[in-house]
Amino acid sequence: MKKILGWVLLILLIFYIGTNPGPAADIAHSLGDGVANVFRNIGTFFSELAH
């Protein structure tokens, strides 16, 4: 059941990206910025910890 649900979600995601590339790109950009910010903050934490 989990495998089927995973495939259905993947197909729906591909369909959404194919029919709405603009909003999908905005979401991907926002997620990328969020991940980059997390790693930047981790780097700052360890940098400050070393001082």
C-alpha cells in the first residue's frame, strides 16, 4: 500500500510541475533557500563555538 501511495504522489507531483511550472519553481526556490539558510546557520554556530 505504501509503495502504491508513493507512486501516486510522485505522478501527481510530476503532473503539477508539468502543468504549473512557475509556482513549482517558486516552491523549489524557497525550499532551496531554506536549506541553504539552515546550513549557513550551522556553519555560523560552529564558527562562533570555535572562537
